[in-house]
Amino acid sequence: MPRRRIRRPPTDEYKRLAAERIEHLFELAEGVFRKRSELADRYVQIAWKLAARYNIRFQPHLKRKFCRRCKSFWVPGTTCRVRTRPDPPRVIITCLRCGRITRLPYERKRAK
């Protein structure tokens, strides 16, 4: 008896849908953080799992919203500390939950 093939939707459709859900989860995390910070962290964990399952890279603006070690949602002054250094120019973000330090380079605007 021949085997029947299972039809699957294209993986591009799955990736597009997962990317939309990741964006939505970060919006939810921003909205709920003030009342329930642990729920915001859970939203970030779910978004991380979706990105890992469907092999999706986080967009740059989303990468800077959570700690990659403890998966906590970052709000400057509450869950992370943000400092700048002039030489070499960089932004230093310290997670206040696990202590991880993230350094992001930037270019200074030059006077004309």
C-alpha cells in the first residue's frame, strides 16, 4: 500500500506568521510591564522560543529590549542600567537581574 504524503504549508508562511507573533509579544510585554513584570519576561521567553523554532533572527530594535542571558524584558532604570562612554563611543547596558553587560558601539555625529 503506497504511503500518502502529508501536505504542509510553505515554511515562508510559518516564518512570516512567527515574526508577526514575536512583534506582538514584545508589544504585549511593553504594555503589561508596569503591572506584572514577570508576565513581560514570560512573553520574551515565548518570543525567544518562537525565534529558535522557526530560525528567525530578531530585528535590531527587538534585540535591545531584553537580556540574552536571563530573558528579562529591559526597561531602563528598572531592569537595566544604561550608560554611555565617549572613547571609544559605546552604550553599555547592564542587566540588573543577572548582571550581564552588553556593549553597543555607535558613531558620534560630527560637526560640520
